[in-house]
Amino acid sequence: MIVTLEAGTPQSTREAINAAAALMGSPANALRYDDGTAVVVVEGDLPADVLELPGVRASFDKHKAYMHVSKLARERSVVMVGDVAVGGDEPVVMAGPCVVEGREETLAVARAVREAGATILRGGAFKPRTSPYAFQGLGELGLQHLAEAREETGMPVVTEVMEPDQVEMVAHYADMLQVGSRNMQNYPLLRKVGTIGRPVLLKRGFQATVEEWLMAAEYILASGNPNVVLCERGIRAFDPAFRFTLDLNAVPAAKELTHLPVVVDPSHGTGKRSLVASMALAGIAAGADGLIVEVHPAPETAKCDAAQTITPAELASISRKARAIREVVVEDGVLV
């Protein structure tokens, strides 16, 4: 049950709600808003006499079901990834290979994407693949290569974590943990990354609604980690011309509903190298705070997602144009 408490609700009412929730075995989870109101979430229905106490107003507003994520809680969040601000005035570009292929390859692509305007290095050490026979990444060795690339280039690292048991190890090497599309509703994983001291990049599930995406983010924030960046990465649609369809409606919709930064993945969102630049810039025009792009010096030879991977030169063009578009469409972090 979701209960709204009016501004000035007596302390006795709050204590009665807490007591009733404790008897139900479900401690009340409350968040106070700037206007003095509060929202309380309890698993189950509070007794009628409690709901009749002064200041209590029962509410089933879906917007408040994700109360920590909701814009009612805060107008705007800026998430720091190392020394890079996501959600600030500048668009952030996360770039690198889909999968870490080796030490020299990782160092080379890190240098190249930094030169092309990237500020965060991406790369997969653990990769969920549709086929069990496809390259799954180098595991901890891949994390070590990413960490070495960070030391050389100064760029913080974002990489995917797939299981709760991997979280602490990945957090040891990475500056930001990515929860991938297939794991958006892996609730044990969401709770675990909510307890770790690393920002989280939460990709939208490719069959998830915007509300389900925000509720997944709520798991992380409710577990204690406020540093979440949402990523629209494309949804599965009926047209076989595209691997996925980049849902740019979701970008301004999420910005209306939540205070969290939003970035766009035009690589997975299209599945086609020729479309990446156009959709990347469209995402920035829609109000996205940044991009995450798959880049490889020789895309055709990439061990993963070659068809949607671009070159460093193409990334440089995207980075330059994204900054120009951001200046036009966003003022003080707000789409104009």
C-alpha cells in the first residue's frame, strides 16, 4: 500500500503507521518531499483505523510507486563516475569495444576513444550471449585490462556485472557497474548493486515498459544507492529491418518522471553501424544526458556486435555534433 502524509501530519500518526507496519512484518519505507509531504510504502494493507488518522491520505498513484526515483523526490540528480559528471551541462560519451578482447587491443581502443571525445571507457569483461558457444569475455582478466587502460588514459570505466556474486569483484576494478538489458529485472542483482559504493548504469530491458524500467531503478535506490543512470537501449519491435528499435519517446518521458540522468545506446538500439550516428544525435536532441557507443579500430573484426560497432573517427564526429546539439536543446540541465 502507498500512503501519502500531508504536510504537518502529527508525529503520533507516523508512529502509528510504523507500529502497524511492524506488526505486519513490513517496516514502512518513507521518503519526505520538499513541500513537507511524505510517501510511505508498506507491503500489504494498513488497518482502516490507521488510514483514518489525521494527515493520512491513501494513494495508489503509480508515479509514487517509485518514490525514490520520482521527480517528486528531487528535481535533478548528477551522478559522478570518477571525475565525470553524468547529468550535468556537458553530454557524456561512454565508448569502447563491446567485449574486451585482450590487453593491447584494450589499451589501443582506450587511447582512440579518448582522442575521439569519450570521457568514460566501456568494455565487457563478462558478456551475456544468446548462444552458449559465442565469446563470453575474458572475465577477471578483462577487468584487469580495463583497469590498466584507466590508469593510462585517466578515463573511468563502466562494465557489465551479470550476477550478484560478481558485484564485489567487478566493483573492485570498475568505476561504474552496468546492469544489462537481460538483467533489468534480476531483482537479487539490483538489490546487490544497491548496496555497493559504485554508480550503476541501468539499461532498459528490451521488452520492458518505462514504468518497469523505473521500478527496477527503485530497487537500487531503495537498497541505498542513489547513483543510478538510466540507459535507453532499444526495444524489440515487429520490424526485422532492425535488431531493436531505439525508443526515443522514453528519453523525455523518463526525464519528466524521474530526477535520474538518462543516456542512450544507439549501437544496440539500431544494430546497424550506418544508423548509429543519426540516432545518437537524435537521442541528444531528445534530451539525453549522454551516449554509450560501441567502438573498435577495425569494426569488421570485432569479436562481438561487429555489425553495430563504429570507428573512432565516426565517434569523433558524433562527439563534436552531440556537444553542439546539447548546447541548443538543454539549458541548466533542462530541455528547452
